[in-house]
Amino acid sequence: MSIGTVAERLQQARRGVGVSGRRPGTVRSRGDRTPLGRARGTLALFAIPSLLLLVLLNVFPVGYAIIQSVQDGTPSTLPTEAPFVGFANYVNVVTSAQFLHAALFTLAFTICGVFGSWIIGMAFALLLRTRIPANAAFKVLLLLPWIVPVVVSATAWNWLVATPQSPLPVALSAIGVTNANFLGDPVLAQIVVIIFKVWISFPFMMMMMSSALASVDLNVYEAAKIDGATQWQALTGVTLPIVSRTTYISWVLMTIFCVNDFPTIFLLTQGGPVNATTSLIVLAYQAAFQDQQTGPATAIAILMTVVLVIVSTVLYRQIKKVNIE
Amino acid sequence: MSHTAAAEPGTVATPWRRAPIARDKKGQWWRFGVIAVLTLIVNTPILAVLYLSTQAGPNSTTTGFTLENFARVFAETDVTIWLGNSLTVALVTVVVAVVVAAPAGYVLSRLRNRLVSGYSLILFVVQSLPVVTAAIPLFLTFTVFGLVDSLGGVAIVYIGSTMSVAIWMMAAYFDSIPISLEEAAWMDGATVFGSFRRIVLRNSLPGILSTAIFSFLLAWNDYLIALLFLQSPDKLTLPVGLQTFFQQNAADWASVMAVAVVMMAPPILIFAVLNRYFSLGGIGGSLAGR
């Protein structure tokens, strides 16, 4: 095998050709000369229903929420009935201690959730790529935390850790760690919620990274081995760069999932104890449906959305750059 | 060393499998042990649900393994209604999502122009919107149309939230179908709609199943929308039903876990049967590829 072939294959694998990259057959600006170019009407009919649903169910509510965020309304008043208050909701929200705390917790929850689940998912993906008896069965069994409905897993985790009489605190007290009140102590509750999120999310990362790893040409490793690379060097120098695009995408998606995650936190702690695990989305929920104030609630949601859209658009461009490379 | 000896049968049993990496053969049973232990630890909460659901409850006379919890929750609670509601909502979501997303995914897969790039960006932005943002306005709007406290209303919200990923997944699958097949059909006078229906869709069963499974999981697992939109006892879906039941019977773990098993059985069964069709790999490509 010549060096040129290996380099070429590496290049190919990096671009993800043959997996999900652009194929040579794709129609690109060939105008009216192809049936696809002439069938504009059909293609418009193909796209319009989805566009209508996206606009009605996603874009319109956001526009509506922007109006509500400058009004003093309740979940049952229409925008025409609620008094206009300008940016008062935004100012009140941003200057409140609750918001700052929720923002910081959301940040910690997201960072730990994204990287924690990526590291564990990637480790499992790497391990499952090697020859292991009953490999396929483990692949399915390890997906269970992601497949099982969060209401069910939250119930199970509640049983495991909720009170000092639960199995895990009891087991810990047997080895000397007494009074582990996992959901009663603010810091412990934050840690438990984050671990719960990582537990739910790592199978998603495992699936994403497994399919990226499957596209890595194994000759690349032979080449690295001949060059005297250690296994760690092969991982950081060969594997990670090749799967970098999928890695970025999985980080973007998981960031969105974490910031927008309501049930994982709410079902385990309801945002408590003493608001320790109140993330921005839980705060917005409490403002809207417990305090009956849609103004602050939508203001929080709009602020979250703006930050999230900016972050994901920046990362989206980053992904495109990796893609072109 | 016992593990080296034990490694031989495994090697012989799968001679057709490409050995991924040279160091692979040795130590496979050691890795098997590691991953078996890890899998067991990871799945402890789920095993706990299964175990507790088959143990006698606080007011029972039996001890040890029993299925009486299931008989009791089906007889004494609304779990049958919740199950029916959840299935209805999830199936409606799946059917509409696939029917709408498949043609849209085809456009995304086959065309490259400014309009399609813009459409792709809309999908991406929509995916990052928090559900809570949309929930309040949709709640008010649905009140006007009488869609609050109705299964149809909930299904509509799920269709909206699964749409962008569903389109990506379909597009990613269509990317893997060579356009030359369609070009041959067009030569023979087929229309774009005809080739889409007879060639593309017919060869896309794994892609359609993937999209269907994703939409099903989203609809089946959702808690927030069901909590906000459904109120009458006969309209509840399983997540809200289970949560309400859990809050009222926190001490009766046997019954709570029996309902939990009913709720997690359908997604697990679906994955057990269809997991080889399910792939998230394509999402990445279709997200970044255009």
C-alpha cells in the first residue's frame, strides 16, 4: 500500500465521503435541463406541508411569545387584553438573583451533560468497536437509558436515591458514608440531576459516535502503527480528527437538548431543594404555570432562545467549515 | 490462562467477521467481562423497576415473585385508558410525521440551491427552540380552537416538535439512494412524483422506520406538553398518568413500578425488533452536508 493511498483514504474518511457526505450524483444548479429542475411544482408541493407545519407550530408561537414578553399577562389572557409594559419583564428577570442562579446552573448542567455524555458514549463506542462476544446485544442493552421514558427512569432514580431510607443511601451507610441525603442537600441534588442527565444521554452519543467510527478506514491505523504511534496517539491523532465533524454535531445537538430539558430536572427534584436545581426552563415553567405570569416566563424563554440560536448558528458554521476542509 | 483458551471458540464461530484491529482477538473475554459489568451497573435503575413490579405490594399476602401487581393496576386504575391514549397520540404523530417529512426530506436531499439552504437553516433554528417557549402561545391558541384537553391537540404539538429531525433523518436516508435509479426512470417518462413513490420510497424502509421510531419515542416519552394540555382523567397519557399515580401512591412501589413497566414495554419491544434499522448517524451528515 502506498503512502498516497492512505493519505487519500484519510482525506476521504475525514470528509465523511460514502457515509453522509455530498455524493457526485447530486443535482446542483443544472437548471431546467433535468426532470428534477423542471418539476418545480411537484417539489414545492413536497416541501410546502412541512413548511406550513413548521411555521404554524414553531415560528408563530415564538412570535406570539415575543409579544407576550413585553406584556403583563397570565396563561389565560390573550395579547389583546394584557397591558403593555415594554422591556420591564426583561429588566426584572435579568436583574433577579433567581435568574442568575438558574442561568449558572443551566450552564453547569449543559457543560457537564454534553461532555460527560460524550466522553462516556465515546468510550463505549470505542469499546464496542473491538471484538467482544455478544457485541450486538450489549449495543442494544446500553441504549436502554435513552429508550426508557424519562418518567419511568425518574421514578426508578427516585426509588434509588430520594430519601435516606432509599437503597443507595442505605448501601452507602454500610460502607461508612452516613446521612447521604441526595435530593435534600442542594449541592448533592445538583450532582444527582447532572449524573441522571448524563445517564440518559450517553446512549445517544454512543450511537452518534459509533456510526462515525464505523466510517473510519482501518488502514489508517495500520499506517499509524507503522509510524510507531501508540494507542493513545492513534486515538488523539487519527480517530478524533476523523470523527471531529460528528463530534461537533453531537455537541450542538446535546447542548440544545440540555438547555431545553425540562422533565429530567422537574421529575427528579421539581427544581429544589431551595431552587438549587432550577434551570432556566424550570424557572420559566414556574413563572408561567405556578405564578401565572407569562411576561417574565416568556422573557426568560426568549432570552434562552436568542442565546441558543446564536450559539448553534456559530457552531453550525463551524461544522460546515469542518465539512469543507 | 483461561481467557486465551476461551477466546478460540469465539474466533472460530465468527470467521466471516472482519477483524477490526489486530490486537482484537486476545483479551476479548476480558473486555466482555468489563462491558458486562458496566452494562449491569448502567441498567440498575431499569432492573430495579422490573424487580419491584414483580414483588408483592404492602397489602399483599404473597411473597416472592408475583404478577398480581399487573392484574391489580389494570383492574383498579385507569392504566388501560392511559395506554390507549398514549398509543393513539403516538401513532397519529408517527403517521403524519412520516407522510409530511418524507417528501420534504426528498427535496432537501436532491436539490441544492439558496431556497433549500434557507430551508435547512430554518430547520436547524426551529430545532433549538425551547418547547416551553412554544407551549404558552400554543396553549392560548389551542384554547380558541378547542384543542386543549384533547388528544388531537397534543398530537399536533408533537408533530411540530418532531418535524425538523424527521425531515433530516429522511433526507439522510434518501442521500444513500443513488439518483441514477431515478434518472433511468425519468428517461422512460416517469414523473418526479412517480419516481419518488415507486423508486425512492420503495427502497427507503429503513429510513422510514428510523424516522417513525424517533417520532414514536418523542410522542411516547413527552411529559411537559401532556402535563400542560391534558386535564380530564380520561384524556391523560401514560407519562402524566404514571406521575399522578406515583404522587398518590408513593409508598406502594409495587403498583407504581407495574405501571412503569407497562409504560416502558412498548419502546423497548420496538427497539428489540427494529434496532437494526435505527440509526442516528445520518442526522449529522444531513445537518452539515448542505
